[in-house]
Amino acid sequence: MFSHNYTSKIVPRFALSMTKIHNFSAGPSILAGSAFEKSIEDIKNFANTGLSILEISHRSKEFESIMDQANAIVRELMSVPENYDVLFLGGGASTQFFQIPHNFLRTSAAYTKTGVWAAGAIKEAKLYGEVNVIASSEADNYNYVPKDYSIPADADYFHCTSNNTIYGTQMKQFPSSPVPLICDMSSDIFSRPVDTSKFSLIYAGAQKNMGPAGVTLVIVDKAMYDRRASRPIPSMLDYKLHGEKGSMYNTPPVFPILVSLYNLQWVKENGGVAGMEARNNAKAELLYNTIDNNPLFSGTCAVEDRSHMNACFVLNDPNPEMEQKFAAACKEAGISGIKGHRSVGGYRASMYNALPLESVQALVNVMNTFA
């Protein structure tokens, strides 16, 4: 016989530490506190059903309401035109690397290679047809975003990656494309205004600015359904089918969608995407000014391409003793998640929407005191 001792006590987010944790993780990343608070209540009792969100039927009217609200708030925040489908899918953004060419690569497609994830998308697309890499910064360890390139007018589509988390670079402007423009916005969606109507398809893994890991957002122009390749499309890879079924062809990622809704409600309450841009600009300005003016640190990528989501920097004297001392100082101040990716080294401070300015100030204080 099993004995279960459940309690309804909620542990405050920072109650287990004497120091507030400043979460600079690159993803899964920091989310709004209100999203945690609301979803915790829904784990215990969702919409007064007496059931947990973790066990509720996705066909119930209560969850259908959540799906409708999530769809509506994405449309509002991104100014999504009526002729676009908003889809909530599983599989992560990496599934989109092959789902896109499976649907739309008929002969050849154009790609820019600006980082590990762009390279992953290129690798998968090559399984379906010719891939024309029209620009690449790989030779310089992806430390800038290529700009001087032409998009072939005979390509089936052009694919780019808006923000490169590992290398700390970001596209500041998107090209005018003569073919359907497809963009991986996994790490900067909802962080700044974009003209959704310029894109034929936008996709993003949730775990940066939108919600927890486990759901992928796809915004697709329905006109793309007429541009599909002639190859058979399995049901689970068929965007049109998912659109017709309202993202409920199969069981959707119920809990991640709920938390994403709550997180996007927080975005709306704090000025929407324009409000996030102002918030993110202030954080980026504070940190990059410190990197540029502190003699112990240097940035790792082209200044004009610096990401407002992921700031990458290194110690100018990267000896083990200095690195250990800086790591200890960060830990003492509650700075978490700033170790750089192994391909770049140094440090990476991810400043997604929910990260407050005070957390960036805490990191800056450590850097200045350390100097």
C-alpha cells in the first residue's frame, strides 16, 4: 500500500537561497514570475475543474479556451495578418529544420550560415534538394552577420536565423526577399517589433522569450500551402493540416502552451513587444558599455551585430586563476548561467525579456568591482 503525503505549500521562487539568483541562462531561460504563480495554481486546480492542467483533456472546453487565447495574443503581439496560421507544435525548433524543406523545397533553397543552428537547418535541408549557402560567417567563427549577399530569384525560399545565441550576433534588419522569407526567431521573438507580413514563415522554440521548453510556435502564410513540394507529406509534418485542426491534430503540448500564454500576457501588460524592445535596449546598453570600458573584458563579435539577447565577452587575461576568481565573485552575487558556449569560451549573458535591469546591474557591479 502506498502512502502519499501531498502538500499545497508553494515555495517562493528565491526562498531556497539567501541571495537572489540572477538567471542569465541561454535557455531554457528566465520567465515572468506571474507565469510561474498562475501555472502553479493550475497544476493544483485548473479553471476550477478540480483537475490539474497536467491531466486535463486537451479536448475540454477549458483547454480549448487556453488555445484560443494563446493564438489571439500571438496575433496581437506580432500583428499577425488574418491570412496566416498560428500553430503550436511539438518537436522543438530543430524539427522545423526538416519540416520546412519537406514541405517547401522543390528544387533549391537559399540559406545564410550564421551559427550552429543555421548550420543545422542547412544540413537537414540538404536531404531534400539543393541548398545554396549564399553567405556565411563560419570562417570567422560566426562573429558577424553577413550582409552583402543577393537572394536568388529562382529559389523556392530564403532561410535566415535572426539571433545567434552561441555567438552573440543578431540581424538588425531583414532583407527584402524576391522569394518567400523564412526565419528562425527562436531566441529573439517577442523582443522587438517585426513586420510579420514580410515573412512567409516564422518559427521559434518557446524556451527563450515565450515560455518553457516543449512547444514550438510557427506563424505561416497560408499562401505557402500552394507552394508545397510534390513529395508525400506525413500528417504530422503537414502545416496545412495543423492549421485546419487549430494545432490540435494530435495532443498539443498542453502545459507549455498554458505557461506561454501567461508569459505573453505579462509581455502585453508591460508594453507589448515595443515595451520589451525598450527594456532590452536599456539592458544591452548597460552591459555593453561596461564591456567596452572595463579594461579586463572584451566583446567577441562585431559591434554593429551585437545581440540584445545574448552578450558574449571574454577576459582579456584568461588565465585559470583569474577565471576562478571571477566565477567565485559571480557566484557570491547570485549570478547564474553566464558560462560561454565551448565554441566561443568566455562568458555569455542572456538578457531575455523577463530578465530585469537590476540583474544586469548586479553583473555590471561584479565586473566593475572585479576590475
